[in-house]
Amino acid sequence: MIPLKDNVRSGSFPFFNIVLILVNIAVFSVEIMQPSPQALEHFISKWALYPAPLLNNPWGNWSRVISSTFLHGGWVHLIGNMIYLWVFGDNIEDRVGHFRYLIFYLAVGSAAAMTQVMIFPASDVSMVGASGAIAGVMGAYFVLYPKAKVLTAIPMVIFLKVIEIPAVLYLGFWFIIQAFQGYGNLLSVASGARDLSGVAWWAHAGGFLSGVILIFIFRKSPTKRSYF
């Protein structure tokens, strides 16, 4: 499911949400401008998060909890994440305030990363992407705007079907998928299989739950919200 827009009008200009999108794009531009595959691999290894090294030497790796959230594994990864951030982030920034939104974003992104780290502490697979932080934004949206509508494109083999879905259903279903996939991934790894999914499912689930919890600390007093 691809979110296209929601029907909640933001009461303020989403300054930091746009800044975060631009920073993600800028960092990805640096990635693709690396002169060789070896240089790209070195760049990723320098800024990505690796669970086992983090836990073995936390003082030398904590900055990667943040830096890894601005790296992406390809155009599809980047564009997909930025669409979600664009659709859901502006309203959360409006409700918590501009600078507090930046702190909230970094906090849920860190919580998301640490969820994955604590569930797979021995992993030496690199973690990259804004998905966990954006999942936190989506968790906050789930709490604040359950009655909103999300215009959604659903791939149907050779065409897209566009429908409106209540936010509580859209985001609830999204979270269930992440938790279900994460549980299956955990069972697979526990049985001795290698993690070949390439997706940090538990970072998504952990980010979402951290957003659900932390929004009660970060949100401002409720005010009226208008809808398109």
C-alpha cells in the first residue's frame, strides 16, 4: 500500500519535516556519487549501524544510531520512505512544535534502531534507513489522528487501485505486518537460518510503538484540526 496523501490540514509550515526529507536526499546523493563500489562500501561501513560492534564497543559507535537513519539502500528504499514521511510527518510536526518534532524524530529513530539491536545483538549485518524513525511518526499519527483518511494506492497486478482508508486501519494493518514479519524472521534466525530478508522488521515495530508512547510526552495541548 502506498500512501498518497491524508485529509488532515496542517496548521503550520512543516519546516523540519522538509529539512529531514532534504537531508535524506542529500546523504543518498553522496552515496550514489561514490567513485567505486569499494568506496561506497567503505562509506556505508563508516556510518551504518552494526548491532554486535555497537554492544561490544558502545562508546565508539553510538553516533551510528543516528547516522544510519540517513542512509538508504537504493532509490526504492529512499523514495518509499520519503513518501511516508511527507504524508504523515507534517501533522506530527504541527502537533508537537517544530524543534520538538526534530527531537521526537531522532528519539523514535534511536528507539527503533535499538529494538533491532537488542533482538539481534550478535548480528553483524549493517542497518540503514529512515524507516524506523518514520514508523515512530506513524505511531504518533495513529494516536493523534485515528479518524483521518489516507488516500492509498494499492498495486493490483498491472494497475493501481486508489481508495481512502481510515488511518487507524491503514496504520494498524501496517504495524501488524511488521510485527508478523518480525516474529517470523526471529523464528527463522533462532532455527539457525541466515537472515536474508534485508529488512529490519523489529526496527519498524519498535519505532511505531515508541511513537505511540512518546507522543504523549511531546504533543502540545489539543487544538481543533480542519480536514480537506
